[in-house]
Amino acid sequence: MTPHIEAQKGDYAEIVLLPGDPLRAQWIAENFFESPRQVNGVRNCLGFTGKWQGTPVSVQATGMGQPSTAIYVHELLNVYEAKTLVRVGTCGGLTTKVKVRDIILGSAASTDSAKNTPVFAPYTFAPAADFELLKAADDYAIAQMLEYHVGGLVSSDTFYLEDPANSYATLARHGVLAVEMEASTLYTLAARYGARALAICTVSDCLVTGEEMEPEDRQSTLDTMVEMALTVATQ
């Protein structure tokens, strides 16, 4: 047990999906897992373990933002011996070519966070996805004829900005497709501890056009993304 997870060793599978929202974690377990059982309820950051097509899998909510994500990822990797972590979340599009409900496969993750500065200075570390997971997700998206994009994410520590479209304009000009709040830390810790990680995000809104998904859809209509994540992680 840890201060944040009450599960015993062995309660988590080596493959863990990571939504931010605890209710999304519960929804994933109830709708995709065979015989799901709750393994964590501390702070209502819910975790579940079951099977998907015969393979043991888990899902653990991380909460919002990089500090919270870092806690759960660190403990899953170092205490519960997870090997493959796949973020399943939402993101905001930074370009008009990215439409609401499109899927983004995050090949790398920039950030405005200073979390990595004291660790890597004088260098700037470039957190990136596991190539095998990324390629498998790309192959899956092509085979399923999904609307998707592969490219950079930016993990921001700030949700409310005065002028979000202009704030991210330079990143968008350099190919960054969408903003979210967790992938950079996920990729950094996976690299540090020798694990595989990928962020798969569904576009919930576009900061350029103002188009957005209904709030209830963010919780429970992301089944395409979850099925992709489970397929890719269990191959």
C-alpha cells in the first residue's frame, strides 16, 4: 500500500489504462473488463482490475494535472510493477485540421511545467511515446479507418488562459496538435523506469474554432479510444 493507493501487490495488472476522471475509470471497468473488481478508492481516485479478451488489465484514475499524474504513475511503476501505461483522456485541438472527436496519438509531449528542469538541467528533455505502442496504435487506426492524427501534444499546468489560441500559436506552428495536462510527465517517468507509455486522447474541443463536445460525452462516449488502447496495450 501507498499513501494514495490501498491495493496490495498483485492487485494491478502489468497493463494499466490511465484516465484522469475517476468516473471514466469506473465506466471503462464496467463496460470493457471481464469480472472487474475495485482495487483502489483512496481519495475517490478509483482503480479497477479485470480482464479484456482474456488478458489481465487495470485502469487507474490519475486526477487532473502533472503533479497528480506523477504520483500515480510513480507508484504504479515502482510499487505495483506496471509495465505498460496508456493514457486515455481528452485534449483541446490547436489547429483547424483537428476536429472534435478525432483521436490524437501523442508522439511527444512538450510542457510549460518546470518539473523536469532541476532533474535534467542544463538539458531540456524531450518526453516521447513508446514507439512500438505508437506504431501499433497507428496501424489500428488505419485498419479501423478512424479519424486520427499522430503528432505532438503540449501538457500545460494551466487550464484557464486569457487568450488560449494565441498562447499556443507558436507550438501549433511547430506541429503541436493539441493541449492536455498529463502526457509529458507520463512519458518522462516511463522513460526513467523503463516502461512503455502512450497517450491516446480524444479531441473534446478546438481552441481555434470554439467547437466543443458535450460534457456528458467526455465521460462515457469515448469507447473507440478505449478499445484502441486495450487492443494496442495487450498485443
